[in-house]
Amino acid sequence: MEKIDCVDLSEDCNSSSNKSEEKSWKWKNFEKFNEQLRCNYCKKCFSAKTSHHSLKYHIKSHDKVKNNTTLQQFFAFKSIEKKSFEDYLLEFIINGQHSFRIVEEEGFIAMIKSLSNDIKIPTRKTLRSHAILKFDSLKEKLIQEFTTFNHKISLTTDIWTSNNMSSFMSITAHFIDGNFKIQNVLIDFSLIPYPHGGQQIMEKLREIITEFKIEKKLIALTSDNASNNIKAFKILKNWLKNYSSEEIIHFRCFAHIINLSIRGGIEVFKEDLENLRSLLSFIKSSVKKTELLAKTCETLKINYYKPKIDNITRWNSTFEMLECALKLKPAITYLLIQNHEFKDFKISEKEWNYFENLRDFLEPFKDATDMISGSKYESCPTIIPIFDGLIVHINQNEETNENLKICSHKIKEKLLEYEDLLKNDFCILSTILDPRFKLEYFKDNREFYKNSKELLLKIFEIYESKCPKITVIDSDRKLSFKESIFKKQKLNNQKSEIEIYVETSLEDSKIEPIFWWKINDEKFPILSKIAFDFLAIPATSVPSEQIFSKAGNTITKKRNRLDKNTVQIVMLLQSWNLYFKNK
């Protein structure tokens, strides 16, 4: 593999030796002066016997060098680390989502050569080979991490179709690392042929789970509610029984459930919403009309917003369309009345009232979706509280106008279909182990409270049985009265740890649950282990879907013939570079 020439070596220097590299670097930054060494930048003199380390320290701290370091000098400083030009170039291409062909573009070559003519730019084939080597190296490093830390791992998965009609399946891993931070990393992005059946999805999941050696570490899989995902999980669950007797749960994407429920409910406003969509599409159809709307906003002294049109597959898009349209209402109303181009459109005041009521009704659903869609904080503990909060919100709006009443009833009906799936054992445990909720959240339902506490006790016993005992009393000898008293106390440790946690007052809503468990790890040694496993489970498949926007920037109209292996390497390296950089 070709590498950058970091320095110009003198004739008597051997480029393969560290000593010659030091000499070359020295004479680029210092000159001989009265049998001393004089800095080329500040003219400060040093003894001829001054060590290379001291000279380098001087140059490194020099403002002029800091502000004017060339690429050649930069790599000379970095030569000890042996990070090559190809490493930096590959990171630039992968992280910036550039094409490998950029190294063949005249403008790029001219830019690099302007920094130093000594730089040898690798070919795209050489760079791709370098990418494969880095891919293999980071993959092995990630596998090693998975095998060394003790916490459970959750997965999310989804399927995306590119603009060249190729389908790719993404798989992300979620866990709490050794620094007690929630992490998520892409572990696969590969082509999956039609028809994307349950067996196909299961086989791909099984392949990746085996490759990364996480068969015994899985705790949950989150996906949307498609029937092929449901089938895939059932088969996968049976296969995983060969490796672990512990339960693994299929989480249905909560954001997807909310979106499905809303789509069914707003059908009541179908005609009114279609009327608004048609008008907004008409405005967005030409630059002339868009500029006319902007000018009208300026005349009326209101802020201009680019009109939005909802999309059935994009969450919160109907709320966003209504919110934007209502902000533009004065300008839209003015154009409908004053401009003949809008004569075929009409929105009555009654319809505007419908839109306002519907926007206000949908806002908590938008907030809920935002709350559960993050991947850097705990989302699983909020599933049950958010679900219950949405039901309360719907009940409070059942006495409004007839259309909204029907809408809210349909949304509630759909949400309740998923209540048992959402209020599964793992969700209950996550809520209890969130110090902002604990068991107290369930206190209003005595039966649910009792069952939830029993569930916590059951899981506690399982985890306690796996933890090494601090002291072991010889069972072959008879215990003294004093020892028997303390042994009984040790047997009650399970109860005491849970009760101490439950009786502790609730934490502020701004507290980070993982951080709380980190600082209380010694106080609750068993409960903290349970918390670190369950709190990292993602409530949605959003992390997998977020990968698709990056994939869309990789597989573009100009790059629609990318090899499937190249796509996989590029997508995974993007994620792995970021993961290891932030550790």
C-alpha cells in the first residue's frame, strides 16, 4: 500500500531508520549557528547536545508552527503513531460519505498536491483494500468488546429500499458499556433479497448474532409490527434456546404503534385534510407561488415557513403539516381571497377550527414519539407511563366536537390492541428500575403493584444466583447460634435491597437513570446489574431507521451501482469510526 512521504530525506539518511527520521525533522526546523542549533521560527538557540524530545517540545508548542503546520509537517509530528495518509484519507471519505473516486478527481489531486508534492495519493482500489483491512480490524475489536463486558445486548432491525430498488437490512446493537454509557452501534447493513420473508430475516439475524458471538447476551429485539418480523422472532427465539435458558422479548416499536393508531383516527378528517394537502401542494408546485406566499407573509408581517405536506410513513408529519399551515393561515387566507390563481381552493373557518383542534390533540402524540425515539438515553422505562398518559389525554378529549370524539375513540381503540404487548414483563421491570418511577408508579393499581413486585423478586433471585457469594460458611460443620442468626440475615438480603430501593424517595425527572445506578452501584449490587441490562433496551426501531438516511447519502443517483459489499463496509465503518472515537 502506498504511503505518504512525510519528510525530504538528505542523501546520507536512511529512511527506514528512526534516527535518520529524527535528523531529517531536526534540520527542517533548526539550523546550525555558531556550533548551536537555532530555531527557524523564533531564532532561539539550543545546545548542539539538546535531545530530540526537547527540540520537538519546543516546536510543538510554538504558536507559529501551530498556526501554519503543513500537512507534511503534521504527518512528520505524527510519524511516531504511524498513522498513515491513507488512514486520514479513508476517514475523510467514509465519515464524509464521499465516493472513493474522489482520489481521481483533478480538483482533489490539485488540492492535496498544493500542500505537498511529496504526497502520494492512493488509487481508489488501494483505498478500498485499505477499507477492507480496517473493516476486519474494527470488527474483531468490536467482537472482543462484546465478549468482555458483562451487560446484556438489545438489537433493533428494519428493512430499507434504496433508489436503485435494492433492499438492505440494518441491525443495530444497544448496550451499556464499561463507562456506564448507553451505546448503539450498527453491526450489519447488508442486501436482503425479495420477498423479505420471516425465514430470511431470521437467517440474517442468526448469522450476525453468531458472527459477533452474542448468542448468550441477547435480551431483546425491537422491530416494527410487520408480520415477517413477528415470524422471524418466533423462529429466532427457538434457536436461541440452544444457547441460553433466559427469556428474550420481541419489542414492538412504540413509535410505529402510535403512528398506526393516529393514521386510523384521522381518517375522520380525510376530506378536510385532503383539501389542505391539495392547496399546499399547489403552492409548492412552483417557485412563483412559493415566493408569492413568502412575499405575502412579509407584507402581513408574519414569519414565513416553507409549507409541509404529510406522508403516511413519516411519523408526526400530519401534526407538522397542520402546525405549519396554521402559522401561515393569515397569508394563505389572504391569497385565497385576493389572488385569482387560488380561485379553485377554499378553506372555511370551520375547517381551520378543525385543523387547530386536531393539531392540539395530536401534539402530545408528537411529544411522546420524540421522547421514545432517542438512542442515547433510556427510552424503555417510559413506555408504560407514556402509554397511560396518552390514554388519559384521549379520555380528556372525548367530550369535544363530534369528529374529534370519533377520531380519539379510534386512536384509543387501536392503542389498546397493543396494551398487553407494551406492558410486558421487561417494560414493567424497566419502569420499576427507573428511579424516577420505581414501584410507586403502579401503586394506584393494587393487583398490578403486587404482580410487579413479585416479578422484581423473581428476577432478583435469578441474578443473585449468578453473583459470587461474598462469604461461604462450611456446611459440614454445625453452625453456632450467632452464625445461624447472621446466616438468616444474609438470606434476607434479597428483601432488604429491594425494600431499601423502593422506600427511597423518587428522583427528579431530570436525573439520568444510568448515572443514578452508577453512583448507587455498591448500595444496590444486584439491582444495579439488572438495571444495566434492562434500561438499555430501545423502545423503538428508530436507530435502525436513522441508518437509512445515511444510506441514502451513500447510495445516490450518481452512485447507484455500488457493490453490495462496498455499501456494507462504508456503512459499518461510519458507525464503528464514531463509536471508537467517542469511547
